[in-house]
Amino acid sequence: MLPASAPFSVPGDQTDLKESFAKLHKDLVSTISALVKPMENSRSDIGGGDPEEPVTPTMKHYVNIKTGINEEGGPGFCAKKWTDEVKPKVETALKTIPVVRSRVNSDHTRLYFPDEDQMKEAEKVLTPLAQDCSMSFFSEEAKKLEPKVTINDLDPDLLKKETILAAILDKNVDIRKLYHEDKKLKVVFVSERDRYAVIQMAPEIRRLLSTNGDKINLGLRQ
């Protein structure tokens, strides 16, 4: 009978293996933590931005251009004059000045600039065109938008705006209390095909949902 063999080892190998396993364990923990964190922050039933994220006031800078006369005899808007005469001159004048977006309605054309400095530069080059139109420049705080959340996987009998709102108020006492204190809660969009709804709400209601784990009682589910 042969004697049992002693465990095979090479001097220094055990230390190297321990260090390798320690490094591997550390890398696995880091990888798993990175995967788990976003999963914890996502939900399939309610989605929306962080209710505690601070809202930074933003400014909007724009010019209103009027190219006609209104019924009272004051500055108005003439679409043909804007297209044929004023617009080409404005485009030339603003050749090197960025415009974020433009909007045309029955009263005026409005051009938005990225910041106040760009608007002031635009004012310099547009002022000579005042003989062809009336211009007014504005800088004002942009309207803050209320938070929105998405409710997914709606029951087939809860696919109307009025029905969803009523169902939320029926089964969520704290939300109903805030709603009756004139805190905004509005169903702004419903997809009957994909069975989801987008709800706009006051920040107070969004914070309430957050403290409840982003859960809302609706129909026969949460």
C-alpha cells in the first residue's frame, strides 16, 4: 500500500493565490454593486424623475417681431410681409448669432436665444431693421414644470383620463387630501394600446409618492 501523498504546493503559490482571490472578490463586489444600484432605483409600475432634485430657475431670452397692423391700429403681424421681406433680413443679420428656436403665431414671430449675452448681440444687429417691423426684447424666468410620473400596465377598464384620476383619488387618502388642498394632479396622456398613463402632479404629491416607495393604489393593484 502506497503512503498518502502530501498536498502539492510550491513556495509562494499560496500567497499569490490569496491575493488573486482577494482581488477577484473585490472586482465582483464592485461589479454587482454597480448592477444592483440602478435596479433598485427603477420600477416597472411608476416611473419619474427624482422628486428631491433641486430645481434651478432658468431664464428665457427672446424677441417678438411684429410685421403688420392689428385691428386697433397698433403693431400686429402680417405673415406675407414676414416671409417675403423681414425674415430674409433677420436671417442675414443673425448669421453668426445662435437661435434656439422660433415660433410664429397670428400676433408675432418669436425668436429664442440661448442666453442674455446672445440676445444683446441680436438686439444690436436687429435694431436697424426696426423701420420694417416692430421688435420687443425680453428676459424672464421660465415657467417651472410640475413633475410627471408614468403608470404602466393599467387595467383595461382604467384607460380613460377621468377614470384614472377618480381611481387614484378613491384609494389614496393622502393624495386625495392634497388634491382637495388645490395641489395639482392631472392625467395628461393615456395610451390605450400600450396601457400606460402620464400623470402631472404638484411637487408635494410627488414627494409623497417617493416616501411611499413610488407605490400608488389603483384598481385591484398597487
